[in-house]
Amino acid sequence: MTLRVQRKDWFGWNTINSDTWTKDSDKKVGLPAKCGSGTHDWRVYVYAEKGGGFTNVSRKITC
């Protein structure tokens, strides 16, 4: 599956960081060191080939 960390901009959700993940993986996908300035809405988008895509609730984070 693919995990994407997304930030909401004026034109919609922008993927800031992404990686693939398997059940045997211990990878983590996080915010980049420089995530911008100010307060933004962030969410995680998960896509699985067999299950489609879904997101969690967005959260406001100040960088």
C-alpha cells in the first residue's frame, strides 16, 4: 500500500511525503524537516490496490 502525508493548500490536497508499506515493513512516513511556515491542515492518505483509497481526519499543525 502507499501512504501519503498531505497538506491542504489553496488548490487542494498536496502530497508532501509518501512511501510504500508492506505488512513486514517497519517504515514510517512523516513530515519533512521543513514543512513550511504557519498553520496548515494535514492528513494521511492510504491507498491499497485491493481496497482503494481512504484518508483519516485532518489535523491542524503549526510548522
